[in-house]
Amino acid sequence: MLLTGPGVVSEFSTYFTKKNVGHKIRVYYPEKFSGDQSFIRTGPIELFKGVYPHVYTFKDDEELRLKVSEMIDKYLIYLSMSRF
């Protein structure tokens, strides 16, 4: 989930507490907001991060693409290895 607007934030808040969904969520949000004392940053994101380590920040579009691509590559390797 890419937290860039109120709609996505609302969806995140709805699903992050569901046990059958929470572990599947990966949260990416702009690094420039990482120190903000906003509701989403200090509330739902901190709660989610306390249970799942799947919260990432990014500086720009390129870094976001790299981080997501790397995560997908690692997941595909994991799937390949788990078949044996």
C-alpha cells in the first residue's frame, strides 16, 4: 500500500487490523513525512509497525521503484526455494 492520499490512508486503517490481511500489507510512505506527528504516522502506522515490520519510507519515485522491485525479487526467490 502506497500511502499518498486520504483514500489509501482510509483503506489502510480499515484493513491493517484484520489478521488474515495485515501480514500481507507492505506500507510505503514518503520519507519527508517520517518525522511528522500526524494521525496516520503516529497512530495506525506505528501500531502496524509494532506488529509487522513491513513499513518502509522512500525519498523519491526511483527509490520507491527500487525498494518494491527488490522486495518482489526476494519474494520470488523465496517461492522458488520453498518448493524444494
